Amino acid sequence: MITVGFAQTATIKGVILDENNLPVEKVSIKHNTNGTETNANGFYTLTIPANQDVSIGFTHLSYKTIQTTFNLKNGENFEFNPIMNSSIEQIATVVINSGQRKEVQGIVTLNPEAIRKIPGANAGVENLLLTLPGVSNNNELSTQYSVRGGNYDENLVYVNDIEVYRPFLIRSGQQEGLSFVNTNMVKNVDFSAGGFQAKYGDKLSSVLDITYKTPFQFEANADVSLLGASVSIENMSKDSKFSAIVGARYRDNSLLVNAKETETNFKPAFGDIQGYFTYKFSNKFHLSFLGNASLNKYNYEPKTRQTNFGTLTDPMALLVYYDGQEKDQYQTLFGAFKGTYFANDDLTLHLIASMYNTQEQEHFDILAQYRLGEVNANIGDENLGEVEYSEGIGGQLTHGRNDLDALITNIEHKGNFKIEENRIEWSLKYTNEDIRDRLVEWEVIDSAGFSVRPITKPANEQPYEPYTGPLEPYTNVRATNHTQINRIQAYAQWSKRSEIGSNEVWYNAGIRMQNWTVSGEGISTNNQTVFSPRAQFTIKPNWEKDMLFRVATGLYYQPPFYRELRDKNGIIQPDVKAQKSIHLVLGNDYSFKMWDRPFKLTSEVYYKKLTDVNPYTLENVRIRYRANNSAEAYAYGLDMRLNGEFVPGTESWFSFGYLKTEENIDNRGYIPRPTDQRLKFAALFQDYVPNVPSLKMYLNLVYNTGVPGGSPSYADPYVYQSRLPDYKRADLGVQYVVTDRNKQFDKGWRKPFKELSFGIEIFNIFDVQNSITNTWVRDVRNKRQIAIPNYLTPRVFNVRTTMKF
């Protein structure tokens, strides 16, 4: 039998235990005439109507009845785990819309199902973040993102309250491999773009807070495409004490990179395995372990490249012939234990211990010989498109032997205490970072047969006068570092729900402290301490219109991580100060109904004043700091997002962002920062064919105005202020759903599947030539440097199938 449902629904699931922490079988769970019952493990799942109060009763002959009310969003999965007692009268519970708490705190909650379905060259959590206002990334091969003018190093990422890290040496989106977050394991995604609470760490821009699932029954997921595959398996023991979810992923970017303009032998192999395990020793004590092991290999052997650029009246081309190769490898291991003690209903204590180890290498020797010239633009000419006149002829030899081994260990105590309407949270954390790094990079540039000497050396008159000095590389960086950083972090914060007259209000205030010491071989020990006070206030007026207003402010510090201590010559500068930023965020949420369906308009204006700024250059996704706190900066802007059911039963949204961020280096005046993404428009749209509702469409649109295009190596950024072209991209996914929760089969080959779908994806539908950086080539006639755009991926087709058992 086939059943198809089009109503707006949500899902409640969980496990029911008794007072001895044992599963209760055959508990009857009913809403009106719909119902289910728990299995031998005490697990249940129930589909209910969305966007309305739904009363549900939990009944069993041997236990007291529990009566509960829910109000959930369309498509929401809510976890409810009541404990049934045989001797104490159960108290009715009202569960409000689960999104309200996050809205009060200025946190955006993303639906994990949307994360798994939305198409993108790097599909996953970060792909969905890029559709939010204020979040930008002009490189679809990278999972990194900048938020409201910050760089990639300014974003916090947590998984189950545990901070996670990314590799250090990565210089290109092609080398990155996989994001840490495995979407098959995700239960909840929260994101804050600024003005976040003291309980989140010491970064300047944003917080991504991920919660992994705690399984209640057996389930297996698989996702297979031309870009790779992922599988996950989850289950719970019969006594409901032990649960486990394990996921493995493999990715190959060849489909994307081999479609680019550079002809290469490209062999990427990115893989990882993750596991999240929980054991409930009792109702009061739970122990969990989160582990991850990844291995990313990147072998790159370029052959030729031709880049056409310029204008219709003055077309030009760069032809490059390569010799050599690059071999990179990034191996990371991560493990974390988390013990949770539920002292009583009001007091919860945690102890977290984690370790992160990364072993990375970048080894490359690439010789590039180029011709820069004018292109034949005569239509009908047999040499149309070929270079007729060479304006620049030269070569470039780059060499690298970069190796890094980092071990980061953490131990943290966290607590959460409720006193009536007050909540007090605190933490004390110790971190040790042991980093061993060898950096060897040099570059020799040749133009028309003459070596181009470093710009810091005395000028010569080549080719008009011979130069008899020794051959020297244009850039030459050599450093060996063994650095240790010890950190002590702590925070305390208070929050409360209350009322002012008939208006609901929420308060939050807290303070963070961090002390760190930098030491190592050949490094003078340096110790610093910072304090970071933060506060939030939210009010929901008792108006006919459903509105909510927020204000958040604070003094935010970012104590330097290893990369921020290393200057452009690779030398560690231990006295680098923490970058400092004052945040002010004003927000408004307006919820309303349109076409009898729910919508919400979220608006935020923000201002950030930054001092002790550590200037940097951005090469693709590689950040190189000056390590001298020689700048000040500011950022301000407006973010808006309208989300709702533009198509009944689906959630879509449209985003707009305006940003201006500038910095003043060495008091030379303000210039745009490398992340000055002035305007942003984005849309995530879901739809289905009315007469064939199993045929679904997912559209991901992004338009960003151009960011500053960078400058040649070690050049003065005040001289090079041109911008890259606007970034325009549309990704389309079309999916046919064979089975899902509303369409099940009692017999045949489709019976084992809880979900099964097949689809195609088209990345960069309109085949727009977006560029991420410039390659700088010298013109031998007038010694100028010409910016040659490095284009990103063209239109690419992908085939994908997903399934759940």
C-alpha cells in the first residue's frame, strides 16, 4: 500500500525509561486518533501536525500518565525523553516551539534535512551557511567562510560542546578535503554571526554550534555521487544504555578541478571516519566519546594553462607550460571524552578532555614558463584566438618543503545551574598547544631570460646593463619553529527570563577571561591576560504583531593562535597581542502569515570597532599575518533574511547583506580589508511539481560583489586596490523521491527503504567565470605587473542517490 501526505507535519521521537533507567515497552502514545507505542528498547516516533498546539498522552498500565503539549515547525524533528514513574503523579508539561529560545539569543537554527539536500560543490553545513546574510566565501572548492568582515581564522566551531580545529598549512581550496562536520550525524545546527554570549570562545566573528545525534534505534544512511560517498550506521543497545553512530566519507574533487582551464594530472583523495558513542551508567551519569580520523592526499601535476582575459577591443591571453608536481598530505586525529553528571533537575556538571593532532606536509617543485600576449580577434581568421604578439615572456620556479606537527590538548569543566527563572553557567579550561613547524619556500622569477631580483634588493638595469651578482630567489622564506602555548580560559554568565509589564524579556550577562603564555626554542617567553565582558537583552512586546527586539554588545578578544604569531618570514613573534573588537548588534524578528502560511523577517544592524589588528594577506584560502598589531579597523552593515513556506510544506529563504569594512595600517589611512564584501544576495528555494510531488527541486543562488583582488607577493597593499569581478553562482538539484516517511511500501524491492531518492545536480548552471585571486605577470615592455584572474569551476554535472534503511 502506498500513502502520500502533503500536510505540514513534524516528528517527535525519543526513548522512554523508568525510574531505574530501564526502557519501558508498549507505552501507548496518542494524539487524537493517531498513535504509536514504544518498542523493546523504549523507542518511539510519532508524526504530528505542525504549527499548532498538539496534546499527546503517554500511557501504560503500570505507570502514571504523562500529558504533554507540543508546538513544532513544519519538518522539525524534536527529541522528547520522558521518565515514567509508577508511584509519583506525573505533571503535565508544555513544550513551546523549540525555536523560540534560539531566537531570543540571536541564534539561527538550520534544519539538518535541508543541509543534506541542498546542492553545492562542497555540500554540507558550510554550504548552507553561505546562503545566510553576512556569511561569504567566493571559492566553492573551500569550506571556509568569512562573517561580517572577519577572516577564516575568526570563526568558532563546536561539536557537542567540543571545539574543533582545521589544518594549518592549507593554501588552496583544492587541498582542503572534507569539513570536520559529518552531515549524516548532525541533529542540530545553531549559528551566530556576532554579539554571542560569554559561554562561546575567544574569536571575533562567529559561532557554529553543532550537536550530533544520540541514536534510539537502528538506522543506516548512504549518499553516493560522482564526487564521492558517505555512509553512516547508528543503533542503541537493548538496555538503552549504550548508543553509537559511526560515519565514513570519501571525496574526490577531480570532477570539479579537471573541468578548469589548467590541464592537469590531479589525484585528490580525501577520507575520514567519525564516531560518537554514549554510555548511560545511570540516570545521573553519562559518558560520551567523539572521535575523528582523516587522511587527505593531494597530488597535483599541472601541464598547460590558457587564460583569456581583457576586453573585446583589447583581448589578451596568458599561456603557461608547466613542469613538476605538488604532493601534499594532511592527516588529523581527534578524540574527546565528555562526562555529564545530572546532580538534580537544576544542576548539571560536565568534564571534557580532548586531543587534536595534525601532521601536514606540502612538498612542491613547479616550473612555469609563460607567454603573455595579444590575441587574434579577427573573426574568420584561421588563427582566431591564438596569441599573435608576446608582450611578456618569462618563467617561474617555486619550491616548497613545508612540514608541521601540532598536538593540542584540552581539559575543561563546565556547569549549569538553574534557580527559578535564573540560569548560571560557568567553565574553567586548560589548553596546551605544542607545534613543530618547518617552513622552506622560495621562488625564482625569470623575465625574458633575466632573473628578477627581490624587491628589497638594490635595483638593477637589466636587460639594458648586465648584472654580475649571484642568482637570488625573488622570495625566500626559511624557518624552523618549536612553539608551545599554554592557555587558561574561564567564563561565568547569568541569564533570566522575566516580564516588564505585559512584555516578555530575557537578560544575559557574562565575562570571559583568557591567560596565555608563548614559549619555545629561541623564543622569549611572553604572558598576557584579557577579560571579555558581554551582554544581551531581548524584549517581546505584547503587541498584536508578533515582534521581538534584541540588543547585544561586548568587548571581544582573539588571543593569537599559532598562525597569527608567525610573520611573513615564518618567524614566531611571541609578543603579538590579542586583537580586540567592540560589538554592537541590534536585531528584530517579525513573524507573520502570508497566504495563510508562516513567514519570518529577521533584520540585524551591526557595528564593530577593531584595535590591535594583525594585518594579513589572503592568497586563495591561505592567510599570512604580519604579526605586529599595526592596524585598526571597523566594520558595519545590515543583514536581512526572509524565510517561510513560499511553497506549501517547504522552507525557503532570501537573504540580503550590506557590509563595509576598512583598516588603517601604520596610520597610512583606511583601505578596504581583504574581506570587504560590500553587497550580498542569496536564496535557497525548495519546490516540487504539483502533480508529481515526488519530483523535488532545490535551488541555491549566491551573488556577491567583488572583494579586493590582492597584490603581488610582498607588495604594498596600498598600491593595489583593484577588485575582483562580482561572484555569481547558481546550483540546481533535481531529486525524485522513491520513498520517504510519507510514502512507504509494504512489499517489493522498495520495502526495506525508509528513504530512497535519485537525482542530478548542476553546479554553476550559467557557467559564470568567477575568479578567486589573481596571478601577477610582468610585462617586459613597460615593467608593469598585470593581474591574470584565476578562474574557478565552470558548469559541472553530478549524479547523486541517497538512501536510508
